[in-house]
Amino acid sequence: MLNRDNLFSWPPAVFFWALICALLWGSAFPMVKTGIAMLSIQDSTGGKLYFAAYRFLLAGLMIFAGVRLSGRSVSLPRPGEYGAMAVTGLFQTTLQYTFFYIGLSNTTGVKASIIISAGSFF
């Protein structure tokens, strides 16, 4: 019988979850393009950034809900670590996704996916 501890070591389960993650990751480009088109924000940089912020807020809430439902506790960082987290969030994540959303809105999803994936080789 499988339990929670060995579920991710069972090869069929590992394959299933890897496939789900690949499908979700691969769907990000077309879904962002579709969302930008549906909201008619192709020419609005601020609109694209609001759209990105809502996606990340929803993703964060879903992660917290998943952790809560799993019965695990959420550990908060030590008070001295908040500054480093803010700097990392501001400079790495915010700038990276600002350029990502602006660039993605100016090209096709296929080209963007190939360029992003090529980053692994460099």
C-alpha cells in the first residue's frame, strides 16, 4: 500500500506528476498570450504587470491552501531575512517577469518558449 511518504518514489506516480508539471509549465506561454489578448492589454505595460501580479497572487494563495490542506505548517523566516527577501523579490523576480511579460506580448508564444528553453543550454 502506498502512503504519503513513498508516493513520490513510486515510478508511475513520479511519471504522472512530472507529466502534469510539464503540461502546466508548457501551458504558461499560451495562457499568458490568451489572457493578454482577452483583456485587451497588448499596448498597456501597466495592464500586463497587473495581470502578472494577479497570476502570482493566485498562485501563492493556491500554494498556501495546498500546504494548509496537507496538514503541514508554514514556517515564517527569521526577522533578519525579510530585507534579503525584499531585495531578491524586487530585483530578480519583479524585473525578470516585467521583461518577460513585455517581451512575450511582442512575439509569438512558440518563439518565446524556444528562447526561454534555450537558456538552459547557455
